[in-house]
Amino acid sequence: MTTTITKATEIAGLVAGRLATPEQGRALAGGRWWPQSLAHGAAGVALLHIERARTGHGPWERVQRWLECAVAEGVDSSPSAHLYYGAPAVAFVLHQASEVHPGYERELALLDRAVERIVFSRLERAHARMDAGELVLLSEFDTIRGLTGLGALFLTRDPQGPLLRNLLAYLVRLTEPVTVRGHELPGWWSPVGPGGRADAAFPGGHANTGMAHGIAGPLTLLAAALRRGIEVDGHVEAIQCILSWLDTWQRSSPSRAWWPYWVTRPQLDGTRGLVGPQRPSWCYGAAGVARAQLLAADALGDQQRYAAAQSTLARLFTEEPMALDSSLCHGRAGLAVLAHATALGNALGLCAALSDGDAAAVADDLFARVGIGLLEGAAGIAIALHTLHTPTPDMGWATFLLFDRQEHRLDG
């Protein structure tokens, strides 16, 4: 295990070294270059360097250069900006930077005001859509592009502020059923496919279960807020509504429970069976959904559900994962961080597969296969390896994945 730990930290250091400057990063990124992107660009790479500087493994100058790169072309503060792009993404990263190296108060104040305007505008449009009886698009509410991700930023930056409460109230309203041509559907039913566009494979739309684009994200944010004592009218009932719906669609394999990535209209009507079990990743599948249930059960004090979610996660972390890549989003790095945060699996064992081979060759291969990014690329894998192999790591960086700094409580 010592050899694995040494190699993992070496790989993390090599990735960080090859991303020491934005010029190096741009050369490695090729056409995938979006400086304001937390998922794929400079903002995400800055987060890797912040965590390494936090633990004394890297110089602050790297952080500063990548932060400057992230804002060099301006910062998008339009209503379409979200946690993973534009002003909210930069605000999230700058908040993490300020915890290590104070001095960004003025910039954060400007970004906070921009984010407030974005959220106010998006909430207005969301409630107008609901008032008109229209179905929701995933980008309105999801973690990656929607109000759930922006709520995670507020939970980090301004947990007692009024806009977080307004956002939570919106999520409560999202759980109210809608009626379409005489058929009752869950409030998060989308008329399009998972890609956000009309899709012939999804006639009548779908209800998405995932953490990245589905209802597991709002469930996690509602639960995380409730665990902190932040509650709005209908809060508990909304959590219970989502849990009940997930219970309806839960299935079992010989080893563990699973949930479909989504439910289509034919599946809802009972004319077609569910597909699964599928890849159990953070973004979609059993890992994200079970972990959302773990937090919800803790928030509600539901010992039975908590134990069931623990069992699902523990089995998932010990069985051979299906067709996983290396990334945080839908791969082994995400599972390893989940295992570490929940203390329900061997995070180092899961991480060992990421460190298999010569360290320099592994680093080269990561850049060649997955690019530089945080969500699906080398920077995210490096930050996972660094976190899991560094004493007393801080998990604040992972709140963009809706992780909680106090992940589990019911059993201590």
C-alpha cells in the first residue's frame, strides 16, 4: 500500500506540474479551452492548485496565474451562467482560494452581487414557468447547469441569506405534481431527452434520477440544508416526496439496490421495462442516488433508510465496478472520493486502479485520454489522488459535487 500511496501522490504532482501555467494547460487542452469553466477550464485547474497549496505541496503563484487566466476574457454574468461556468464558477473557486490565502474580498463581493442577480432572474423565470403550467427543462433545476448547483454555492458562501431560502422554496415547489393531458407527472418531469433537446428516443419526455442532471441533486441540496437547520415551508414533505418516488423505481440486483438513470413515458405507463443496473457513478446511477438518500435519511433521522443506503454504498464500493473510466464525474475517482467522504469503503483501494503503472506514463495517458479538466479530466483525478493520500485533507473543494463537509452523522 505504501508503494501505491507514493505513486498516487507522484501522479498528482506530475499532473499539477504539467499544468503549472495556463500556457501549458492550453497546449494540452487543444480545442477544449474554456477559461471560465469549472468543469473543463482554468477555473477547475485553479482548484487543483489551491488544494495543493493548502497542504504545502505547491506554490501559490500557480493558483494566481490560473485565477488570472479564468477571468482574462471577462466573466459571464448572464442568466445562463451556472456553478460550472461564468461568475458562479469563478466565485466558487475564489471562495476556496480565500480560505487559504485571504485577500480576495473585493472580487468576491463583486461576484456575489453578480450571482445574486443571476439567481434572482432564474427564480423569476422558473416560477413564471410553473405558473403557466409548463414542464421543466433539466437546465432549470439540475446540479450542473441549474438552480441546485447555484444553491450549493449559496450553501458555501451565504447559508443564512434570503436567496438560499428562496431557492429551497423553489425546489419544494418543483416536487409538486403536474398534470399533462389528464396524466399526473412528477414536477421534475421534462418534456425532452436527457440532452436537453427533443429526442425521438424519449417520446413524452422523462424524469431523470441522476445527481448531475436529475432529482438526486435537489434531494441532496434539500437534505444538506435541513441538516444545517435551514428549513422552509414544505421542506420535509418535499424530501419525502422525492424519496417516495425513488422507492417506486428502486430495483435490486443480486448484490445491491439500483435505480434507472431515468424513467420514460412508456416505462411510467408500464408498457416498457426499466434498463439496468447501469454504471454506478456519481453523476448517474446507484452511487449518487444512494448517497443522496444517505444524507436525506440523516436529515430526517430515518435509521432504517440510512442503514439501507449504507449497505448499498458499502457493497458498491467493494464489488467490481462496471465499465468505469477514471474521472470524478462518472468514474473511479468519483467513487473513491465518495467512499472516503462516507467512510463506507476502501477509498485507497478504489484509487489504486488510478495509479496502476509508471507514474509519468499514467500522467501522460490521462492528458491524452481525458484532457485537463476537473469534472472529467486529469485535474479532477489529480485532486482526488491528492485528497485521498494527504493527511487531514479538506473536502471543501468537493462541494461543487454536492459533497458535505460533515458527510455522515447518524452513526457518529
